[in-house]
Amino acid sequence: MEYSCQTYELKCNECGRRFGNRPLSGCPDCLAPLEIAYDLDIIRKEGKFTRANIAAGPFNIWRYAALLPIPEGFQPDIPVGFTPLVRARGLGKRIGADNLYVKNDAVCFPTLSFKDRVVSVALANAQKFGFTTVGCSSTGNLANSVAAQAARLGLKATILIPADLEPAKILNTLVYGARLVRIDGNYDHVNRLCTLIADEYDYGFVNVNLRPYYAEGSKTQGYEIAEQLGWKLPDNVVCPMAGGSLIRKIRKAFNELIALGLVEDKPVRFFGAQATGCSPISQSVRNGWDYIEPQRPNTIARSLAIGNPADGPAASKMIRSTGGWAEDVSDVELVAGIQELAETEGIFTETAGGVTTAVTARLYAQGRISGDETTVVCITGNGLKTTDALAHHYDHIDVRAIRPRLVDFVDYIAALDCQDVDAFPEPALVG
Amino acid sequence: MAIKIILPTAFVRHTDGQKQLSSDAANLPALILDIDKNFPALSTQIKDESGKLRRFINIYVNDEDIRFLGGDTYVFQDGDEVMLIPSIAGGTARLS
């Protein structure tokens, strides 16, 4: 249940104590979250993490394995990540951004969200630690990814979710044969229960006792952004926030690339996005707090609905230290954000991506980000999983079917094209 | 009147293996004083150098975060289950 490794180990951020490698997520002394600390000197001397070596690697996250907590001898099996970074000219034009990019994890392999990155790193360690059952507390995407990757690796999966998750995310977990436990409560209740279960059962919970390893997987999004920009860092990153981990890990990735000489050092500002119905981190950033006030989530952006985010205080502090900012948007705005990204870029994202898109638009409108700066928007999940958010937004599709006649088509198209005016008028009153 | 205190495995090394304690404390500050007196090692663990509860401790009363109930001002009811739990936990059982 533990292993030693020359290049990385668990370390407490607060008191500095080190713990080797074992399934442990909080410091037993000061209770702070543990993180993976690397010996960058050794990595530099080994010369494994260079642009050339990375370019020669596979087109997935394992090209960055030298800077991931992957046990020696681990043979990567699932080709996760290396998702497209696309220039977003259409969206940019709408919101006044000349140099905008979308990092599109809506098409991450295998389960269409950035969670595939973290799960693959966590499960590599779960296997090393000897767990035969893995699991997670999840708002949906993580559940899908743990279920799928556990199936592929021949591990059993026990997954806990809030009872009211989107049906697609429930189905996308069950289909892989995972044991799914729906909890009558919100994510914070589910997560607390998982910490108690981890005490009693020999389960490898990817975001509980394996959390430090899991969180490192998020760094791959940062490595990819830098590599896909031609080994350059952007000026700004806009990132959705649930637990508050991803945004910090992208920064950690950038800092490692700087330290190892793969990119030039430059200031990068980080911007966080939340839904107003669950916005403890953006509230903390706006108020300049070094803590967060927990909230009871009330938003359709369920994948971001964590009212008491574990990495919230650290994320808030980091955002402010880079000169960034955080904003939150209403459910109405986030649905408009989903539509805007789809209409301008052909990318269908889930509710969290609607939040990130709408917050990005607002940051430009506020002048916090100027039009010429290079800005990367992190889209982390796929719209096919949250289609219920768009229910009733396209009702005209169902209004009527037309006969297979050209005249009907002509009439129908004419009606659609002027539908804002009188496409589907109320039936005229008789008489 | 008594309340039940439930502790995660991470803390039982300070309570002689007990996972459940009982207390007559009327509110959270009184409960902390109670712990100071009866389990000083646990008290040191859950409080920082300035004597305040550590940032990484969450306290729940019957499944509800005490901060939603009024925090220090919440008056414990007879039979309340009070849980002290680190915000990041799990896996400490095997730590030597």
C-alpha cells in the first residue's frame, strides 16, 4: 500500500512534511491537503522531459508521463487527452476577442470530459497500491470516467452521486457495469460520506484517498495548451471551477514548463468561472478572502455544484496572486453561453462550458481582458450529457412536420427565417 | 441533554480508539472547551497555533454544515449528532 519513488512524493503544503507515496490525501498533522512534489533537479538531469522527447511521444497525455506521478513500470493503456486547441474566431468576433482559443475537452477520450485525465493518473496508482475496487464521489463526469476506465482495466467500481444528477450522466455510468449509489443529498453530502467509507472499506476513491495523484492529471491540460500554442504560454486562462483543483493545476503545469526551460517565463493571469447558484470561490475572489463561505448549491450547472470546494481557498488565493479574477453567471446566461459556443464554433459543451463561455464574454465586456491578448478558454465537458438544460429552447422543431413537397419546404423555411417576427403566429381568432 | 460526537479514523489516535464521544456542551465553543479538557491531543490537532479551529475542519450537525445553522451561535439539541471531519480526508488508517 505504499511505494517509494525518486522523482515525486506526497507533501503537505502547509507544514512541509513528506509522506512518500501512499493512498493519503490530508496531512495527519495539520489536516491540509497533500500534493505531489517533484524533484525537478532529478527530472532535469535525467533529460526525459524535453520538447523533443515529448514530440516523439504518443498523441495522448502519456507523452508527459515524466512529469506525472506514474509508478515505474506502468504501461499506459488508455489514450487519454491531447484534445484540440482551436482558434475561436467566431466566438471572438462576438465578444471582442482577437486572439481567443478553446481547449476542447468536450471530446476527451474515453468519456468526453477532462475528468478522463485525472482518472487515468489516479487509477495507475490505485493499481500500484493494490486496490481492486475503485470509486469516487461525483457530480457526473467523474462517475462516467471512473466507470469506463475501471471497466477497461478490470477493476470494480463503486460510485456515489447526488440523486438528482442528469439522467444522461447516470446512464453513462451504469452502462459500464459500475455499482452506482445515488445519495439523497448534494455533492458535499456525497463527498463527506465517501471520506467515511474510505476509512472503513478498502476502496481506492480517486478524489478522496487518491486525490493528490488524481489532481496531478489536470496538469496535462496545461502542458497541452503550452505545446499546442507552439511552446508558448497564453496571457490568460479562463477555467470553470467546481472543487477548485483544475485551475491551480494548469498553473502548476505552466510553472513546471518554465522551471524546466520548455517555455519562456511570462505572467499568465487566471480567471475562474462559476454559476451564481454555486459560487463560493468567485465570491471569495471578489471579496479578497483567504477562505470560502460554503453555499447550498442551486444551479443547473450540476458539474460545478460543489458548495464547499476542497481546493477553494487555494484557488481563490492563486487567482488573485496572478492578477486574475472570477465571475459567476446565472442559469439563463449559461444556457446562452452553451448556444453561443455551439453557434460560433461548432462545439457543443455541457452546462459548465456554458458557464465558462458566458464568464469569458463578461470578462471581455468588463475590460478585464483586452481584445489582443492570447486567451485560452477551457471547455471541460460535452453537451450531449446535459441536453435537459436546453429543453424547451428548440420547441419549434417539434411544432409540425411538413409534407414531402417543395412548396411546404419553401413555406417552412420562410417561416423559420422570420420566426422572430411571426413565424408561428398565434392562431387567428375566428370571426 | 447530551449530544453525540462522531470522529473519523484520522482522529481516533487522540481518543484512545473511541470513534464516538458524548458531551453536554450547549454549543460549539462549549464543545471545543470540552474537548480541550478531556482530549487535549485531539484539541491540538483540530486547532491551530492561535487556538482557532483549523481551516480544514468541517463540523456537521445531523448532516448539515454548522455554518448553515448559525455556527458558534447554534444551540445543540438533545440527541444531535455532531461530526468533526477534515475537509480532505481518507486513507489515514495505514499511516504509521
